Amino acid sequence: MAYHYEATSDFEDSISEVDTLLELAVSDDNNRVLFLKLAIVSAVTKFQVFVEKILKEFRFELNDKPSHKLSTYMKMNSLRLSLNEGNALIGLTKHKHFTEEKKNKIVQFIQSISYLSNDNSPIDNDFQFSTKYPLGRTGKKELIDLLKQIDGDENPFDSFGSERFDNLDSVLQTRHNIIHQDRFNGTETTVKDNLDFLKDLVIYIDEYLASKIEDISNTI
């Protein structure tokens, strides 16, 4: 099957290791639970790597596109991410040392957000787009927020099936329990179902991001 992103192909290649762990669980009754636990932890870790890598690829595709092709939501989100503690404008609120160096930093920052005032300004590496996907007990909302950056869509997984997408938190909770509490009561069937769910979710994200890039590219 042809994918749109290298991250998806990499996931497809690496997830075969999890399939092997499942086979070992079936054939080795003495270490069955160990292999099942390893399968879940490995699958979720590979999914996390996939999400961060595919978002980086998507972000790279934005470079050189004129600002007007991006949604207002995406541009404002970039500005929000830029307003961190190290931002020169934030520094102005803390003290009144108006040095030449500070002026230059402010000018540099203003130039870096020209995509807000100039519709033809090309997107460059200064444009901010979050690609980090930290995992904990849950991760459904965090994944939604990552895709929401594109155009403010509150339900980017609606076509995947909202109820089915809810399974993500259950999978992540299982991984959390294994790592932090060494607690697991799953079976080969539940682990396989979770693995198939992640595989389908990966393909959905691949197609979703590809469609968004196509929409952006076709914007007049």
C-alpha cells in the first residue's frame, strides 16, 4: 500500500516487530504475559514516534507556501506558540532596559511573523507548529489538539468514528499501567485488537494530513 508520508511507511515496517511479539506470546505459554506486555508498550511507543515524525513532515511541507494559503487559525496558533518566555516582546513587560540589543531582537521577531501582515510572505522555519506528542494515561485530547492546529477543526477524527477514536485513551491507559504499575490483564485478542486499531489510526492520520496539504496547495 502506498502512503503519503515516510513516517507511515516507517511505522508499517517497524510494527512488524509487534506482530512477532504476538506470535511469540501464542507459542510460548511460559512467557505469554511478558510478550503481550512488550507488544502493547512497543506498539504505543511506535505510534508516538509516528505522530511526531508525520507532523514534522507536514510542517516541512508548509515551507515556501505563501501566507494566504494557510488558515487564519494556523497563523494565529503559530503566533501563540511564539509568545513563550524567551520571546523579546514578553521581555518588555518585565523590565525597562531598552537597549539596542533588545530593539534588534524585537525587530527580528516582528520580521519573523510577517506572515500575519503580508499574505504573500512565504512560510519559513520561523513558523511555529507543535509536533510534540507526550504520552501519559491518556492522549486523545492531545492528538486532537495537534491536528486542530491546521484549521481549528474540533473533530478531526469524526470520519474515523468518534466512538472508535475513544479507544485511544484505553490503549494508552493499558500501556501506562504496564509501565508504572506492572499491571496487565489483557489477552492475545485484546492486544491484537489494539494493534489493529493503531494501524487503522495511522493510515487515517496519513490520509487526513495529505488531504489538508492538498487543500492548502489548491487554495487560490
